[in-house]
Amino acid sequence: MSKKAHKKAQKAKAHPHGEFSGEPLTEWIGTGQKANRDMELLQGFWYDDPAGVRWTAAMGRLIDGASIPRVLWSLVGSPYTGCYRKASVVHDIACEDAKTKPNPKKFRKSADKMYFHACRRGGCSFPEALVQYLGVRIGAWVSSVGLWNAAATAKDNPEGRFYRTMSDQSIVGTFHEMLAAVTDADTDDINEIEAIAEHHLKVKATLLARG
């Protein structure tokens, strides 16, 4: 390990869930629906995870808080609110960056685990961080599950936000299944939680593909 990496790791170890550089400085941008969510970073912002890996959100990057399906917002929380606000900034950038990586799914999986720790560092309780983590893992799988990807979300749904499509119902049902499985396992270990989540998501993707 280089001196620089060692220094980062030592700093992160000062708190079991890592460290933020401070408070993100942003500006709302966009028009219409986008005006409610799109923001631009006015200065650099970063988060060092417990392993000392730095996740950077550079000045000028755009964020939209869209890594959790909208149908789960009533269960998990809407973007940029509460104890996960700072975590969502670095996670948004990491999700966007994952698209350019040699192994996008692996990078996104690491980013989601980072998000769990960042939520905890931001002040979320374990249950709060858990539901956030399950939300982003489902978000990561949306494009891999035909029903979820093909059906309209509440944002685009002409029937209105209170109407749930089959896709919405499936996503919500999967979320509750995963949460129940983690609760039954009685664990707060993110690696064990990750394994439980991946098992359920793989089974769901297979079942829906057959359907």
C-alpha cells in the first residue's frame, strides 16, 4: 500500500463507516420535472469508505438522485432528504461512472456497498441504511429484469403517481421479500446482507425471465 493510500485508510478508520470531506455545495438546475431533482456540484466533494477508498464527486458533475426506483420512495425516502443526503451525492456519481467501467455491474455493486457505509456515516441508523441499500440494489437490477425495465414508472405513468403498474408491484414485493430475509437472518454485516440481496435478485430475474 502506498503512503497516500495508507493515509486515507488511517483517516477512514477514525470512524467505522468512513469520512466525508465536508458538506456538498450544489445548485439546482433544469426545468419542469427535472427542476425538482437535477443539481450541479459547485465544488469537489468526496467520501472515504472504511477501506480507505476515495469516492469523488468533482466540481461540475451533475446529480439527480435517481438510483432508487421511484415506486420505492414512499418506503425508502425521496432523493436529497434526511440522513442519506450526502451519501446520495457520491453514489449518484459512482452509478454514472459505473457505465464506463470494464465491469459495470461489479463496480455498481461496490458503489452500493459504499452507499450503505456512507449512509451510516451521514447519521442513518442501521435500519435506515439497510432500506437505502436494498433500494439501490433493486435499482441496479432494473435493467436486467424484463418486467421492471419494460413497464412505465410512476414518473412516466399517464395514470398518475397513485397507480401501480405490474412492474411497480413486483419491485415493491421484491423489496419486502429482501427486507424480510435480512430480518430473519438477524445480521448487520453488509457482506451477509449483500449475499442475501443478490440471491433474491437473481432468483427474481430468473423467474420473471421465464414468465
